[in-house]
Amino acid sequence: MLEPRGAPPRTQHGSSAGVAPLSTATSKPSPAARASPCSDVMSGEERWRILRLHVEDQIPLTALAKETGIGLRTLQRWNQLYRDHGITALDPHPRADAGTRRTAAELVAFIERLALTKPRPALATLHRLVSTEAKRQGLAVPATPPSETLCSPSIQRS
């Protein structure tokens, strides 16, 4: 278990007296503490609580990654944000492309029409048909099978 520099010595059972274990720094926050509606996004305060162990206590990012289960590259990105822009840069920000689709509207309509057919084609078949249609219309071909969101139960069958 990682401990901040200057932490009290461990007790006989391995826990530090008066020091919260690192696992409390990474526990899931309450819904009110979340800065984003996405349940996987940590608040800037939670990110700092973890990154502080590296910044102030010189605990290597590799050790933090192993202990917290957060990817090393993510910790490196947080550290760079902190060094370049300060603690406020750790706050989550919405993506610039949030709410926009990369698939052309014509292809989305085509996929929805196919999804309403009975019986519904397999996703691989949908992808093949959509790729052919995209090439025919001179549009970008989707790289992966059509998203489940386009073929979701929200599309009502007659």
C-alpha cells in the first residue's frame, strides 16, 4: 500500500495509524460530487487527490497506476495538464464534438430503414449494405458495423 511521505509507521496489522488508505482516495464519489452526467468521469478534486500522491509525495505514476487501477497514460495526461495549467485543468470538460454524429444523415436514415425491416438483418449484413450505399452516394464508409444506438428498441416497428 502506498503511503504519503512522513506518514506514521504501519501498525502490526499493516495499516497506518491516522492515515486513510489510498483506496479511499479512489472510491466512487457520491452522485452529487460528479461534475458530469457520465458515471465514469471523476471530478477534478478526485483526480487531484490521486495525482497529489505523485506531485507532493513523489510516488511514481507507475505505482499509482498499479495501485488505483487507473491507466498509466491517463495519469500521465493528468500530470501534464496539472503542470501546464494548474489544478483547475483537472476538472472534466465536455468534448467539443459532443452530440454530433460522424455518420452522414442520409446513411443514418438508410440504417434506420433497414433496422425496421422484418426480419432485422444481422449487424454484419447492415454494415455491408451501408458500406455499399455509402460508396454509391460518395459518402464516407463507416469503419465498424452500425452502432446499436441506431438499431435500438427506440425505433418503433409497425
